Amino acid sequence: MKTLSIVIDGQQVPFQQGQTIIEAASAAGIYIPHLCYQPEFAPHGSCKVCAVKVNGRVCSACTTPASEGQVVDNNSDEINASRRSITQMLFVEGNHLCPSCEKSGDCELQALAYHLKMFDAHFPHLFPQREIDASHDDIMLDRDRCIFCELCVRASRDVDQKNVFAISGRGMESELIVNSPSGTLHDSDLDMNDKAAHVCPVGAILIKRKAFDVPIGKRTYDKKSIDGTELNKVEK
């Protein structure tokens, strides 16, 4: 049987029928930047960070099926500049204060910004006013950091079977809401062991009293880049 393959940045990459471009790339050890994609959930295609050029056309790698004859441009200056602009817009659209954030060093948005060599926000900060929900005994919801990836929505619906979270509104009026009588976590069905409580790629959903169990400097992206590259240790 003929091995199916695509070409990513000049490298021949095999794939199985039904795989998306990002699945084929991941299986071959090739990193395609992403935020809303997680292998255990159906692809969502909302963040657009995984955009690649396929035979000259821009597509989302998480939703585009791999197909024989595809030539994929994943790491060009043009593609990375577009990803950097999207990342910058995510930073200014929310209130992301990395030095004081409990998720610093474990945050995928922060790690992605480093990976893409994002040195400034470029766009004016919007400083939206968003509510923080600390009503739950074990979980805090900080909407200032939400990037609307909907991972918590999908995890609560598809894994936990609870539908605790949803997105309301459109565009700049979008808001992460809690499906409970009061609209807060206090009387929701969310439990600290739920998938939805742990799936957030940023610091929007946090387990209380656990934020600094792992000290700064020893966290996931303090030790390696988001693409898996080990970071050089600083000589003492």
C-alpha cells in the first residue's frame, strides 16, 4: 500500500487517511503553533494561530484534512508575522499582566509570544472591564485572562457532561459565562477534579491554593520552549 504524505517546510511527512495537517505534523514531531487545539477534542479553528499556507492558500491546520500533494508552509516569515499579530491582539484585547500572573511559566499564550519573538504589544491596549468570580470554594475564574478558546466549554460539555461554561455575545462583546442559577461558580456543578477546571491554556481558570506549588523558574515553559526545545540553563 502506498504511503500517503504531505510536504511541510520541505520535509516529507506521512499521514493516515482522516488526519488533519496538525495531527500529521504532530505525529512527525513538527510543531505548528496553536492555542484552541487539543487532540482529545474536535477541532475548533477559532484562534487562527495554527494558520498555514497549503499550496499557496491560508488554512487552519487543525481543521484542514491532510491530503496527498499538499505543500505546507508552516515556518515562513510571513506566516509567523501573522501569528505574531494575532498573539499581540490577544494580549491587548484582555488584561494580561504576566509578571503578576499565577500562570506565568505555565501559560501557553505567554510561551507562544516568546516562541514568536513578540517583543511588544504593538496595538493599543483596550483594558476591558471584566468580572472576576472567586465565589467557588476551590476554583477562581479570572475573565481578564480569557482568550475565548472555548476549551473549558468543550471540556465541560464533552468530557464532564456538565455544560458549566458558555460564550455569550460576539466580537468585543463576547463573555465567558457560567451556567448556574446565580451566574457564578458558587452554585454551579463545577468540581476541582473536572477536566474543565484544568484545561485552560492561560490563567483564566485557576485552582485555589495551588498557584505557587511549583515556583517560578521551574515551571513548564521555564525549562523548555512551547515547541519542545530545551532552554539553555543560565550559568551561575
